[in-house]
Amino acid sequence: MADYFTHFSCLLNVGTPDNAAHALDLYNRLSEDGASEDPPSNGFLLSIQPEHGGTQLWMRDDVTGDPERLTQFVKLCATEFRLTGRWGFQYANTCSKARINAFGGGAHVMDLATGETIAWTYTDGWLAEVLDGGDSNA
């Protein structure tokens, strides 16, 4: 049996060390909500690492992560701390065993002020579509 994983690692600048500390509380609340879902969300890990400065949140998977939960958290922080500008992340979908069509990934960029998606890409199905003669830019 194969296990499937989603990997990512990204930063979010929340402006001040106080905001970063408050973001940990927001993260704990979101994690509690995710744990009560059926099935529970895989979530993600969050920390404030000295090498990233006191205003940057380091968000990453722990074995596997939930990109949707990550974007929910970033939107929550953006609203709470009135963040502006663009933010984005990349992720990789992997598998513990060689499987056809089991690998891929994507990226997501959002406007922090509005929470709207600016651009995204997802490779699931892209290769098969192109091999079947579809548009490689889709």
C-alpha cells in the first residue's frame, strides 16, 4: 500500500513580533477546529525561527500537510493584522512508492488585502492532457 504526501515550506511576514506571537494563538484555534473535522485535517506546523526574524512565520508540513488549511490561516492572519501585498507558496505531491500519476504539485498566489487568488497552478492531470494532445498552457 502506498502513502501519499503533500509537502510545503513557506514564510509569512506578519509585521511585528507581537503579531507573530498572536498568530500562534490563531494557529492553535485553527488547529483545534481542524482536529474536530471528520476526517481531521493534516494541518501544518508553525514556528517563529530566529533565522527568519521575529516577524516571519515559518509554515511547513509535518510528514504531510494541508494546503487549504494553510491558505485559511494566511487569510485569517491577513485580516487580523491588515496585511497587504502578495503572498504565495509552492507544494509537492509525492508518494511513498512508485505509482503512475502519483506525483505533482502546484503553487498559489493571493492578494493579502482582499484574500483573492491572483494566480494558481496545479499539475494533477496536466501531463495526461498534454500527452492526449491538449493545450500545454492550460
